[in-house]
Amino acid sequence: MKLRLLLAIWLCVLAGAGVRDGFDRWIETTDIPPLTVDTSVEIRDRNGVLMRAFPVEQGLFRLGARVDQVDPKFLEMLIAYEDKRFYSHAGVDLLAGARATWQAIWNLEVVSGGSTLTMQAARLLENSGTGDLGGKLRQMRLAWALERWLGKDEILSLYLTNAPYGGNIEGIRAATLTWFGKEPRRLTPAEAAFLIALPQAPERRRPDRFPEHASGARQHVLDKMITRGVLTAEASTPEPMPTQRRALPMLAPHLADRVIVAEDWGKGQRLTLDATLQDAVRELAAKALHGRDPSMSIAILAADHQTGEILASLGSADYTAAQNNGFVDMTQAVRSPGSTLKPLVYGMGFDQGLIHPKTLIDDRPVAFGTYAPQNFDGRFRGQISVEDALKQSLNIPVVLLTDDIGPARLLAKMNAAGVRARLPSGQAGLAMALGGVGVTVHDLVGLYASLANKGQRVTLHHNAQDKQENAQVISRSAAWHVSHILSNIPAPAGAGRGKLAYKTGTSYGHRDAWAIGYDARHVVGVWMGRPDGTPVPGAFGGDLAAPVLFDVFGLIKPEIEAFPPPPPETLLLSHAALPKPLKVFRGRRDVFEDTEGPELTFPPNGARLTATEEGVTLKIRQGVPPFSVLANDRLILSGQYARELHVPDLGVGASTLSVLDSQGQSDRVEIWVGGAQLH
């Protein structure tokens, strides 16, 4: 008898071992689907804030989620509601399964589910249904296999990443951003309850479509949590249910597009941008365009010129707007810079010893073959200091200086600063100094960053791994002179932001309005115009872009940071103390040998004349033709070789007549036309 009993026990042990070994082999040979599912590529800012997510297959947004990214109270409630023995079972809760089976038999309907969180993760991984016995068996087998290969937190992360939350949203992070506009690190009990209930019927419980179902399901979870002691009645107070889906963040969409297309982007990398600043700049841009021509667009780029890090990059105010081609990234579009290259020209002039801020330079009619530049207002001011010429953005002085420096050298200097210049004619010419060249907002802001950074090249970048180039664009003393002059340009009305070094520009035909400025730490560029390049009548950089520039600095910091003192090698002298070669700029076109300047022999100074149909006759002695004649600082005759000229239509009253010869020498008289006394 004992022998038989021992034999029976032995056979049972062997059978059990066989069953165990067979079960182990069955689990070991489980066909496990890929555990790393395709998740949305996420563009994040410098602080890890989500700026944009790209969909995966079929427009689905699935954001990866780890346990440490989720509110611990949500996890406690999820486990208490779905799988209270999650941390003790091996993938399948046999007790819960037996209870669910008994309840179904007793009530002739399914009362509760027996699926564990591991089984639900398995179902989501293989994307299988739950209705048939075969599907449930596959989920159990895969759940046991997952428990052997993964830790509990890894299994939870699979569920948190793949759970459906309605429409094209999967994963807890995409869900909280869609329904509550925030990451799941901090959730209220009501929010957590809703997110626990939604995956059980993600379409029938969508609050934007079936608010009553959603509210009832949420309340059911809250009641369960109170019953099971996870929540108190006070802590489970219901809140307003979200009534519509929120769009996932879409900050800096143009830059995000470029990053995805051009770079081997890792899901964990971050941009140098600041999401809060980016959003504020977007709102500011929309405000700046409000009430203006709907075909206008705007581009804004802000950076730290000490590091080269881009902090905000706005290619248009509205990425989806069709009427102004909002999808076009205007920070990368090639546009005419207008007058914004003038500071570089003057900086080169300082470095080459051609000029000093106090040097006098001519503002007079001049022609270079067929090219005869004019000032924006059509006036000429005679000799003027270099610093005033830059502050007033006069055209003729900077063209004279460019002619002496050489357009090819200017182009080379732009290249050295990282500006990829596009030349309409293919060759560098004098018109470059006035905007006759194509540049981008990105490159132009980089150039100004170099001016701000003591003349040292700054490579703007959005990826923290990018390296800086340390080439010197202009000397630090020249950079200081330029910054000092630009910081003394009056701010736009109402700006009141301190001494910001800035320059405005307006391209030919009012196609581009610019403002670029910097202080001791940051640099900002603003462009406004039409993406298709058609004119915007009445658009000026000073009126349109400059106020926006100062507003952007107001978003970056409360106060403008003052510039450091000049470097020790900086030449700080009055005009009287300058060396003779620096007192007056005389370019290589000038005739250096002494010549007598023109003299107006008629009419004499103070003459009183009677208006005639022929006008006033001028007689010129000495000087080198061709001559130009100005009346009240406005050019009325140019290219004149005769020494007796007729000036028509002076009108009655006082007039100032000036004559300039080809060497920039001049004479002037004051007369009265009409016979009254000259005052």
C-alpha cells in the first residue's frame, strides 16, 4: 500500500514537472511582437517642454511615456481600478479570472473583466481583440512572457504608451495634452479618473462627442476609488469635463520641419529654443500684423549672441494661413536687406583706417558710371560726420566708402561672417551697400550677432551640439564704434527701453521692412513684407519693424543690458584732435592735388532778384565739372558742364543755392526772389 502511494506521488511529481516544463517551453517559445513601438518624433525646447509632435502611421499621435513621467496618484488609481494585484501576479491574475468567470455564469452576462494590465499591454502590442477565447488565450500567453522579460515599470510604460484615448490619440501623454493641455506629471483625481475610464471605450466616452457617457464613466471610477480607500470623498469632487480636444503644441513649426528633413533627429534631443518665449513671440507677431494687409507676413529671430543659441525662431505669424503663404519660412527666404548692411561697411572702414566716427564725409551728388545713388529723401547734406551719416542712414556716404573699400572685399567679409549672399548680377557691386544683394533673416541676425560679440563671428544654431567658429569679422574696437553709434539712434515713439543698438532698413520698392538690434547679451531680427516679394506701399522699417523689435526685447528681459566700456585700443578723439588723414574722408576717386573750388559769381550772396520766365541765371567760376546745383538742399540740376546755367521755378521768397563740382567742393549763396527784403 505504501509502495503504491509513493509511486502515485512520484508519478504526480513527474507529471507536474512535465506540465511545468511544458508550460515553460510554451511561454519561452511565445512569439513576442516588437516591444519598441513607433512613437511620434517630439521637438522639445531647452527645458524639455514639448514644442511639436509629428504623427506616426495614419496620422496617429502616440507619445512615449514612462512611469516617472506620470502622476503617482494616477498610477495608484489605475492599478487599484484595473489590476489591484499587479505587483504580485506573474502576468495573469487567476483569482480575478476565476471571479470574472463565476460572475459571468451567475449573472448570465459579463460583470467584470479579468484582464490584468499586463494582458491589456499584450493586447495593445499585438493589436488584437478581446471578444473570443482564442484572443484571450494569446493575451495570457504573451502576458506571462512579458512578465519574464520585463519589469513591472516597463510593462506599465507599455500600457501608458499604447492605451487608446479617442480618435488618433494614443498614450497617456498625448491624452493629457489633448484633453487638458498639460503633461501628466500633475493630475487632479477627476482628471485621473477620466483617463482611467476612457481607454475602456475610447470612442463612446469621448467628452467632445458623448459628454454624458464620459461623465458617468468618470464618476464610476471615482466611486470605486472611494470604496477602495484610494480617495476620500472630499478629494474626489468632480470637475468640469473637457468639451473639446486641444491641438497638440505647434511652436516653431518651420524650424521643426527643417530639423526633421535635414537632420538625423533623435527622439531625446532638444532645441536651444525657449517654448515660453517662442509662444509669446508668436502672439506678438499676430498682433503686429492685425489690421494690416492680409497678404503681409513677418519673421522674427532672437538669439543669445554670446553662445549663438537661437531662443525663438518665427517663420510666419500663422503656419497654416493661406492668404499670406504662412507655410513659407521667412527666416530662410532670400530678401534685400535694405540699409542693414551699412554698419558692416562702416566697421570695415574703421578697421582699414579710412574713417573714424568723427571723420567728415561728403553727402553730395555722385555718379559711378551709370550708377548714381540717391538718399532716401532726395536731399544732400554736404559734409557730415561719419557717425551722423550712419545714424541718419544716408546712402551716398556709404557708397563712397564702399567704393574705396571695394565691393569684392565687402562680399568676402559677409562670407566670413557666415552670410550666404546672393548677387542678382552674379558680381559684387556698389549697390550691395544699399541692399542690392540677397540675404536671409537668419544670416543677417548672425552678422549683427558678430557685431555685438566684439566683432567675433557667431554661428547661430538651434542644436546645442553645434560648434562655434572663432573667426574675427571686424576688430573689437571697430565693433564697439559701430555699437556705440547704433545705440544712439533714437528709439521708436513709446519704446522707452534704453540704449538698444539697432538699425532699420527698407528695400527698394518698399518690399522689405527690417529692424535688427542687440544689447550686451541678445540679438533680435524682425522682417515684415509680402512673401511673394511684391511691394507694400508705405512700408518702412522704422515704422513697421522697429516697434516690434523693441517689444521682442521686452519679452526676453525687463531691461536692456548695457554695453561694456570700449577696449583699450579704441581711438576716442574729437574731430579737432584727429590726425589730418582722418579729418575728412577722401576716397580714391578724389583728386588729391589742390584745386580751386567752384565759385558762384552770379547772383551774389544777398542779391534781390525779380522772378522771370527763364528763372535765375547762375554763373560759375573755377571748380571741376560736371556741376550739380541744389536749391534749398534739393537737387535740381546734375551733370552740368556749362558754367552758365538757368535755375527755373524757384518761387517767391528766400532761397539757398548751392553748386558742387565733381571733387565734392562747393559754394553757396542766399538770395531773395520777388523784391522783398532778405531776412
